[in-house]
Amino acid sequence: MVLDRNSIIALTKQFKNKVLIQFIANNTSIFKYLENHAEYDVAVKSILRSYGGVFDHETNINTLKIADKASISEHALIQILKQLAKDEIITLNHSKTDAQITFIEPREDDKTINRISSVIHQQNKLKERQVKAVIDYINNDSVCKSMQLLNYFGEKNTAPCGICSVCNKNKQNTTPTNVKTLKNKIVTLLETGEKSSRDIASTLSCNDAEIKKVLKLLLEHQIITITKTNTYKLSHL
């Protein structure tokens, strides 16, 4: 977060219940209510003993502390408070928080934000470029997906991967290659060293079906062999 990184605020994870209550029933009504709901007695009296102003204004109570005094779970206490609110004994404002924001700088917005406005502007521009790059990647069906990613991260000397959606589409649109011509090309390529079928298909810009068909013929005629690492090499090498 920009404001957090620039020491305007401190953002900390803090999982807890925030509970504000105020008793709106009078003492007589409360004790009469507790006679009919004895299971709430300890929890209610623990609150009354711990917070003196709970009749006069909304009070932030420590649910863990009250639950411990009443020997019940925090969840059980929350359920009791919800029932008390439903029965119009208290007002209840309950929220769960998973983060806390602390302002490190004074909250004069103009003075605080203007100091880092250029940083915020740069961050927004960066986010815009990143979003545009993702959209361009999705919409670009003419350049190999792997090449697009590598170019984005600064790689310049890249070659088609031969297996992405764009490469497969290009292979399907390629006119079938003459088998004899393809055999000669594969043999010439393997003279430079061992190659996988994927490397061969990518280098020769042919579809996988054609490559596998010719490789099978070359294997049958013992012109090439398969290595332990599943690559192909010329038999005489």
C-alpha cells in the first residue's frame, strides 16, 4: 500500500471483535429478565461490574476479558449479546476487524498527500501499464505466448516455444511438409547434436504430428536412435 510504504500510515493485521454496547433497559427490567434467562446472569453481571458507564453511553467492551470472567467462550458471549439486543435489553454494535490503520502523520490531507503525490502518480501509472500488458497478452493471438512473457521481463533473443495456443494454431495452419524434405531437415539438424521432438518441431516450424511421423520412419530405418533422456540423435554419432 502506497501510504503504508511512505510512512503516512501503519497497517497492521489484527483479528478481533469490536463490540460497543449500551444498556437501554433499567435495573428492574434487567434483573427481572435475568430471572427468566438465568443462563445469561453471569455474563451480564460481569459486564455491569466491569463497565460503570454502560447505562449512559455506548461502551467498547473487551469480549475476551468478559468471556473469561463468565467462564464461557467469546463466541458464546457474542451470541448472548445478540440475544440481549434482540430482546431490547441493550444496543449492540458488533464488527469484526482483520486490520488496523494507525496514522503516523497528522491527518491534514493537503500537506500529507502533496508530499508524496508524485509517488502516488508513478504508482498509478505503473498499475495502468501492468493492466494494459495483461490485456495485450490476452488479446495477442499472433505472437508466441512464451515470447510475449519473456519480452515483458526484458528477454530479447527469444524463439517460439512450439507448445502454446498461438504456436499450435500456427502449426495447424501450416501446409503439410514433404516427408522427404522433412527427413533431410531433421537429419541435418541432428548433425548439430541431440534434440527433443519439441526442439525439432520448434526449430523447423512444423506441427507435432508431422514431426512424430517422420521421426518414426527414421527410427524404423535406424537412421536415428532415442537416448536415455528421450532425445533423438543420429545412429552413426
